[in-house]
Amino acid sequence: MNIALLWFRRDLRLTDNPALNRALQSAECVVPLFIQSPEEEMGWAMGSASRWWLHHSLNALDASLRKLGSRLVIRQGESASVLRQIVRETGAKQIFWNRLYEPAAIERDKAIKQSLRDDGLLVESFNSALLKEPWEVKRGKGEPYKVFTPYWKALQSQSLEYSILPAPTKVPPVPLETNSLDLDSLGLLPTIAWDGGMNAFWQPGEEGALSRLDEFIDASIGEYATDRDRPDHAGTSCLAPHLHFGEIGPQQIVLEIRNRLELSSKQTGSDSYIRELGWREFAHHLLFHFPYTIESPMDTRFQHFPWNEPDVNKLKAWQQGKTGIPLVDAGMRELWHTGWMHNRVRMVVASFLVKNLRIHWLEGARWFWDTLVDADLANNTLGWQWVAGCGADAAPYFRIFNPVLQGERFDPEGDYVRQWVPELSKMPARFIHQPWLAPAAILQSSGVSLGKNYPLPIVDLKTSREQALEAFKQLGARGC
DNA sequence: TTTTGAGTTGTTCGA
DNA sequence: GTCGAACAACTCAAA
């Protein structure tokens, strides 16, 4: 019998899965496989929020496979040796997977592909994760882009005629003797139950991804261009973690939006949403061509930037949402509670860390990496370097967010702050973004005692801004 | 090779 | 309260 291995990684779906499609076409029997490999294999070890997500997503994938007559085989160990082991056990002659783009993953997968081919196996990989792969969009001389707008124009000028591969209606059964580890034995779930907020908020897996998209197109995409900036509204897609784990692909999203919104009034919103998918593409493009950016600034002038000596107390206050700046604290607590943070607030908290506290962007990147359910090396790297001003197409040095103004503009009633910072829930809107200016009587009637049940700001916004401007300005006069 | 135009998301200050 | 300018100069991309 002709047997194929389907190596699932971050393509945890059955619809529009090119590797799965290929396996079903070319083999009579398919073994769907997930390998939990040692952390070193991927460079950055997966954070706890992502592990939580992965557990539930694998569970959902296994359930879907079982409905079609198959099941997910789970193994643990170094990827190369596990694959070899399964090849020996099953006698498989073919292996298929969908590609990843992190530097460490590329290196690993290349080596595995080569060595399996040397053994005479048929090995093929596919694109399931991007509109265009990082090398498909290039400038005249084949060089990569470093500025978003021309990159996005170039990508869009290429053919974007997608055809979606339907989910199979049947998958042949896995041989009985092929055993699998119990999902629980991977230890992906937290040992202390901190995941209540996550369970309430998310439905990992393909079904959850599709219903999230459906709801987003239905309810929010029309107003996306403006509502996406409002943390007090549910105006964003919340698709990032689903995209990260490949429970849905960007091509599916674009096609679904196009099909549903033809000739509708929601054009502006959907264009602006698809442009955000463009940023995701751009992040992967940059990571592929400039892999060192995962820990080094793209702009070499920043190698000698005077970051403050790590102040453990201030970093902790930021992480725990106890900076005394309401919008920052609300964002950091939302992150801790749900594994997610609204995009605009991400920029605000990042700017606060990097510019007001002047703590190295990598500290922020690592925290996000560990706490976000949508932690993604490409997006995380781009985002942090953008805010720090040291990346491709980065924010100009003088762009320093004022968390009070941002709060008043994008959370005008203070609802978002009230939701995540209950100590301030009785503060009137007028002072909720800067309680330190509230008269004593108002503080008292709101039950707020600054420095006691809600902190005073750990840094003065005005002077720290001026100091940051000064420090960043030093970089202006060319290479250090 | 040279030139030209453009470049996600902001804030403050002074008129 | 609103509005435009200043905050820098540089690099990127394409003609």
C-alpha cells in the first residue's frame, strides 16, 4: 500500500491545506502527524499562551480528522528522528508538509528534506500560510523590499487569483498499529489554572477560525477603518492567533471577503483590513530576508543606543499592569488575562516601554512572545522594531505616543480602562486617563487612593518624553 | 548614474 | 477650540 506522511506544524486545518490535498491525491493511506520537538529546534521556545492555544487546536484537529475516519498521530522528539522512525514503522514512501519561515525552521526543514530525499523518499513542501511567499515579491534586481507601501503595491500587482482547496470529505484510516501519544501528555496546558479568561474568549481550531471570520465580516468589517482603533469596541478581527497556527489561511480570508462583499458598501473597511494582512506578509518577507532582526536592530545605528539599564521594578510594573498609567495598565492586564491585546493599545504600551522607560525593545518582544496567543516571530519582530524606530520603515524618532491623549481619543468614555482596571471603575471619564489630576474629592468618591490601591505613575510622561527625544536625536547624525 | 518623490498608526506649540 | 508647522534627515524605490 502506498502510504504518505502528512507532517502538521502550523497549518492546523483541513480546508485549503495544500500538503493534505497532495497527500490524499497521491497515496492510498495518509498518516497525519504532529511532532512535539525540543524547544531548541525552533530557536525561540513557545510561550505559555501559545502552548495553551496549540493544545486546543491539536485537539480540534484530531476531532475533525476522526469525523472523517482518520486521527492525529502525536509523537515527541527531534523532528528528523521521529520522521525516520515513523517511516520505518509505516513503510511510508512520501512526506508532505506546509512551509514555515522562521530562520531556525527553514534551516531544520531544509536539512530534513535533503536527508529524506537521500533516502529515496518523495518529499514536497507547500505554501499554506501566505498570500505570496517571501521570495516571490521582489524589486527589479531581485532585491527585497524594505518599505511597506511599494512592497504592498508590488504584491497586489501580482496575480491574486486564489482557488481554495475544499476540505476532504473522507480521509483513509491510519493503520491501527501506529500509536500516538495522548495529547495531555505533552504538558501544553498550564499547571495552575490561569486560563479561565482564555477559555471564555477563544475557540482555537479551524471551526473557531471560520466562525470568527464569519462574524467579523458580518458585524465589523464595514467600519474596520475607524473601529479598529477603538479598544472599547470589538472592531478588530481577532484572527491573528488562528492565522498563526494556520487554522485559516490569508488566501481563504481574502477570497471570502471578496465573495461576500462584492458591490457592497463595505469596500473601505475590507480594503483596510486586507492591508493589515499585507503587513503580516511584509513581516514574513523581512524576517526571511533579514533573519538577524529577531534580536538585532535592522538599523545598525541602534547597536549603540543608550537604553536604560534594565530596571527590574519598572519592567515588572509594566508587565503586571501597575505603571499608574491607566491605558497602559489596561492593555497589559488584558494581555495577561486573555492572551491578546488590542492593536492600538499594543502600540501605546510598546511606545511607553521603549520611549518613556527607554527599556530595550527586546524585553518587550520577549514578554509579548511569552504572553500572546498570537505570538509570531515575524509580526512580533516587525512590530517592536517599528515602535523602537530601529526597523524597516520604522516610526520616526519623535513619534512618541502620549498614553493620556491616546486614551482620551480612542477610549473616550474610559470603558476599556474600566473593564481591565477595576480599581478605577468609578472614576469619571474626565479623569480616568489621568487620575493623578483628579481633585481629592473625586478620588475619594471613586474609591481611589493613589499610591495605595492604584499606583502613582512610575515615570513622568513629560520629562521622560523629552529625555527620549534627546537620546533618539543623537542617532540622527549618521553611523555610530 | 542621477534625480525625484515618498515614507502606518503622533505630539506639542503658538497663532 | 482649531489649525499648521516643527520635530530631521535619510533611505528606499523607481523613473
